[in-house]
Amino acid sequence: MASIIVLFELEPDGAIGAEGTDSAEGAEPAVIAVHAAGADPDVPEDPQPYTLCGLETGPMEHTHYRPVRPGEPWYPPTLADQRCQECERALRTQ
């Protein structure tokens, strides 16, 4: 695969706190997982419809992350614990 797009799977909107208010009012949604998808051949900045693990990319957030140096991981290093193991496995077999 020539190019990948890194995507965030985020917590669903509308999380309700104990008192009936948004639990994270004004805060960014938490990243559940970091996924990889192939780049759309017609629009290289857009992902293909499915991640390498088979999830739909539509509801995910495009991170615009790109490794800076050779040998850096495909995912943002600060989110290593959230990277999708299936996407990583697919990248390693290509």
C-alpha cells in the first residue's frame, strides 16, 4: 500500500454525566482507537471506505498524522496503547 490515512475512532457523542449534563462539556471526545485505511486513489487526502481492520471510515476523524522520520510508527506515538492491532497486523503483512 503506497499511502495510509490515520483515523481516530472517537467516543460516541452525547455521553451524559451523573447530573444529566454532558460529562465532558467543552472537552474533545476521547480516542477509543487509532486505525489505518488506504488512501483513496482519486482523492489521496481521503481514506478508502473501510479501515484495514474492516470498519467504516465515515464516522471516524481524519488525524492528518504523518511520520516525520523513517522508522517512526504509522500511528501518533502518544497513542500507542490505542492503536488497532488488526490494522497494525494488516500493515505488517503488506
